[in-house]
Amino acid sequence: MEHQSNQQSCEHIPSEDDVLEAIFNPEMPFGSATKEPELHGLDEEALEDAGDEQRLREKEREGVKLAEDGRLEEALEVFNVVINERPNRGSGYNNRAQVYQIKGDKESAMKDLNRAIEECPLTTRVAQQAYAQRAILKRLSDDTDGARKDFEMAGKYGNVWARHEAVKLNPYAALCNQMLRQAVNKLSGNQPSDSRKE
């Protein structure tokens, strides 16, 4: 009975994609390939009705294109306009932080990401990006624990790459995955042969 109740409590049923993920990305937690996000931000479709949201998105796309073309100062000006028009909109800070990172201004990038995460309501997509961006900055400044926590948050919002990075920074999870790999190899008959045997 206890075994049956434990089975019923499992929320995620691994799929073929999960098995392939475990083979090709063994550091990832098993079942992560099709795992649903634990956290959800604001509904992006709902924001379409919020005044001139569509116009601000078009403006942001313009800024992204400028940044991709290497016109960083012009891109910053565009994102400044977006932020000034809607100071509580996280996407503007997230995008401007990316430009600051390209320019090598990590301090300004961190300030924008902190503002986005701590003071703005976020959509799921922006939350994935902002937490992952801040995690990268924290890792570059040797704040491993802070980076791991932000990668975990990005993962909870559905960022699979961030979940992978969080596991790499968690020695206990890495050890568990190594033990799981060994068990799977043993069960499948792929256990490394012992060269000492004759």
C-alpha cells in the first residue's frame, strides 16, 4: 500500500524525451526534458490589452535589432525611452541589461536586473531571461551560491538550460545524478568492464 501511495504522489511521468535527455545530458535531473514550469509569470496575452503594450514591444524589437547590428548606444536610447514610458515593465530593464553586458558594464546590468526581478511584475519569458542573466553575472563575480539560486529560479520558470546550470553548481545533485547513471548502466548491461578480470 505504501508503494502504491508513493506512486500516486509522483507528479511527473517520465517520457521518451526524458530518457534521451538523461543519455545526452547526464547532469540534468531525470525528467527535466518535459517538466512543466513550477512558476508562471504574468500572461503575455493579457498584457496585450494593457494600453500601448504592443507599441512598446515593437520599440523593444527595434532596440534588439540595433544591438545585434552593434549600434549599442542607439539601442540603449531606445530601451531608455521604453523604460521611461513604463518604469514598472520588467522587459525593458532585462533588454537594457543585455546591452550593458555587451558593453562590459556589468554593474549597470546588475542594477537593471535587480530592478526587473525585485520591483516589476514579470511575464514567464522575461522571468526566465532575467534570472538566468543575473545568475551569469553572479557566477562571473564568484557568487556561486547566488548564481545557483538564480539559475534555479529561472529553471522554475521553465528555462531548461538554467536548470542544467543549477545542477552543475549543486555538488549534491551532481553526486545523485552520477549514482543514477551508474545504476542505469548496471541495469542496462553497459557497466564498464573491469580490465583486471581475466
